[in-house]
Amino acid sequence: MDIQHLQMKAVQIRMDLLRMIHKAKSGHTGGSLSNTDIVTALYYRVMNIEPRRPKDPDRDRFIASKGHAVESLWCILADLGFFPKEELDTFGQFGTRLIGHPNNKVPGIEMNTGALGHGLAISVGMALAAKRDNKRYRVYCLMGDGEQAEGSVWEAAMAGAHYKLDNLIGIVDRNRLQISGTTENVMGLDPLDEKWAAFGWNVVALDGNDMGALVEALEAAPAAPGKPTLILANTVKGKGISFAENVAHWHHHVPSAEELERALAELSAEQARLTKRGAEQHG
């Protein structure tokens, strides 16, 4: 997909996940909205994946270490055909496969995640296995910024640099909010870019809601051969919904019927804007 179609796809995914959370009456809304552009760029353009062959040994791997913000991922996997889109209606219901964290009983999910701080270590192991087996696949690990307070993240960061895993791309969804407040009040992280660089990673800081910047950085990796890459994606929690953006309450807030209607209206307007701009660019 080109950048415009990726932007439009991200709007669609935001609409899908809001409807899904509203129906389920449960979900991590704010963080799913902030990471939608990241996961859209990966699945619709960057990663080597095939929904009909979810266990292809040469596939790229994606680990959602930020497992609680799984809603965008469920919507993308359904949209791509890893499982029927109708199954999204079962999200959060008794007996469903689509629980509130990644579940490897669902095609396209590599590992169950949810306990924060585990995903990068898993990703290091996968990337090291690829090196040892002379495989060309890459491993992408999406982390939250609140998750950076976990010591296991930094143990894995040391290992990734030590083994020169340039087939490993870590991404931090840096929206600066977590369930109990701002990250800097809960456990100060800045300067986060310098910390990752000190651990031996090639760090790329960018606007994590800028689709063009995301694609450019993800497709350039590894920009530093012999080093894993860390993309510090500065995002907006609740991105795309004016009344949810940068509001800590939306971390685990379920939109009411009125809020859903307002949010979908804003996203529909964004769809129309992108369509108009595309038409003007193509004459």
C-alpha cells in the first residue's frame, strides 16, 4: 500500500476497534488508538507475512509485548483474513479466542503476551534463532512506554546488542500516559533515546502517528548493520478522536453510545479528507 492508502486503512481500523470495544464493553482504547498507525504500517506494507500460511517458516514475526492494547491487532488480523471478520463480534465474550491480550490459539499470533516486560526477551530469542539458522526473517517487537520500567526489558536490550541482532526491530509506543498517570510521574524515562543508544541500539526517534515517517524508518532498518534498531515512536494516546487524545482516562475507557457516534463521525470526516486529497493529487 502507498502512504495514502495506509492512512485510510488506519482510519478504518480505528473505527473497527472502537465498535468492537463498545460492543464488548471492555478494552484498552487509548493505547490501541495510539499504536494503530504503527501496526498498520507493519502489516500492510513492511512485514513479510501471508495470511494463508501463518506458520510459514520464513515469515516475519511480530510480538505485541504491549499485549493489553491488542484491539488494533485483532482488527488488522481479521481484515487481512487470518480469521473471519465476523469473529470480532465475539471479542471479550465468554469462550472467545479474542481475549483482551494476544492469544496464540489465533492464527497470526506468535506468542501469548500481557505480563509487561516479556516481549522483547522473546523477540531476542527469535531473532537469535534466525541468525543461527541462517534465516532472513525479521522480528518486530512493539512495547509500551510504561513497560520501559520493567527491568527485563533492559536485560533483553543488552542481549540484543551483545548478539548483534540487526534483524530485530523494537518499537516503543511513546504516548507518555499509562493507567496511573503520566510515565514521567510514575517512573521517569527521559532521555529514553539516549538510554537505548547506551545499550547499543541504533535509535530512530520519529512521530509515531506519521505514516510516511514510520514506513521510511521501518523499511530502512537495519540502518546500522550489526545493531538492533529501536524506533522511538512518539504518539498521541487516543489518536484520531479529539476528545480522547492525551486523556489518561481513556487508557481503559469504553466509549458510550454517544461517544462512539461522535468518534465515528470524526473518523468518517478524516476518511473524506484523505479521499479528497488523494483525488486532488491524482488530478
